[in-house]
Amino acid sequence: MYVEDLARSARFYENVFGFRVISNFPPRGCALEAGARQVLLLFLKDGSRSTSTPHCGDGELHLAFAIRREELAAWERWLDANGIAIEEKRAWELGGQSLYFRDPDRHLLELATPGVWSIY
């Protein structure tokens, strides 16, 4: 994901999800452990334009993170207690539920319970 401020974004993902930085490659970016064998890469917007690498982008993205159904209410309370506005709550036809909120760069983040998609 492309962000305006690497330190701010890394702190956000650490505070909200408990992700920890596992690699720094300043000034371009960092990698965060986002679960078992999962990595979230943060790149500084325009941080790679001067190099010959394809790692450059912009724009708001949408990421979904899987949670257990019984965690949904606790997540909602935690987000509210930490001043993170929930933009939408949705119940899906297959019984799943989603909470949507934004990170500091306005990327849309979704917490999704089982039953959102046919494969989850």
C-alpha cells in the first residue's frame, strides 16, 4: 500500500491490528507481519519514482481482514474507544458481517466474518 507517512502508517497498523514491523527499507518502505505467513508492505508514495523499480503507486485501496464472528462486537467497541469512525456495517446474504473504516491515508479497511463470500 502506498502511504504519505511511513512511520504514521506503521504505528496505525501496529496499534489497530498488532502488526509489527519485520523489515525496514528506508526511505522507500517497510514490511509488517500481518498474521501467520502474511506480510503487509507499506511504500512511501512517490518514494520509488527516481529508481528503476515498479514499486510506485497512488490512490485509495480496499483491504479486507478476516476475523471470527465472536470478535465483531469487541472490534466495534475497540474502534469506537480509539476514535476510529466506522463508515459502514453490513450484513451479507450468506450470514457474514463486515465493518468498514479508514486508515490515515484513506485506504478502506474491512473486518469480515465468515459468511461474507462463498469461500469464506
